[in-house]
Amino acid sequence: MTPELTFKLASNFAIVGWLLLAGLPNARVTKLLVRNGVWPLILSGLYLLILVLHARGGFDFGSLEGVTKLFSNPWVLLAGWVHYLAFDLFVGIWETKEAEVLGISRWILIPCLFFTLMFGPIGYLLFQIVRWRKGGSHASI
């Protein structure tokens, strides 16, 4: 399997999870596969597998040059992408659960989920602002 094929499979897998989360958040399949954390868990397993099989020569996270050199390996770059997919979906699941607790409309939640999918921290920030306006007392996760 090539990094490109793995990238496409992982990205499509994540998109299915996001579509279930945004479109059918209370469906049994969504609760069983996505909202209970199985979807990001599978992506996390893929992340670990990629690193174990393809990361060689150690990790230099101590400088921008070291990180740039690290991500010049397409498999490590792919692992970084899968890292984003897993963690952004994890945050999206939390946002969905928190929105239910606070009674935040799905129509307000969906843009937050979109920005979390596309820009991670911006979606999280947007959701925290919505959450705060809805009566959430402090940043929470």
C-alpha cells in the first residue's frame, strides 16, 4: 500500500464519520461507531501502525528544521495527517455531546463541526464561543 492510497482511504473513512456525526448524530449506527469513539480509535491505530512501520531515524521535535526534515518522509507526513483526522474527529464528537447537554441547535453546531473538520482549533474556538453564549461556564473538554 502506498502513502497516497492510505491517505485516500483514511481521509474517506474520516469523512464518513463526520457525515454521520453531522447528519445523523442520534442514529444507532452513529452512536455505535462514531460517538462512542470507535472511529477515532481506528484512526489512532492506523497512526500507530504507520509510525511503527515507517518512521525511522528518531524524531526531532526540538526545532522547526527538525520537524521539517521529519515531515519530508511521506509516511511520517501521512501519520501527521491521520493524527489530525483522529483528533479533530474526537473533538467533533465531544462538541456533539456537549451541544446536546446544553441544548445547542444542530444548525448552530454544524458550522462548528465544519470548521473543526477543516481547521481544527478554529472550530474548537467557535464552538467554545457558542458554548459560552449558551451558558457553558468555562472552557471544557
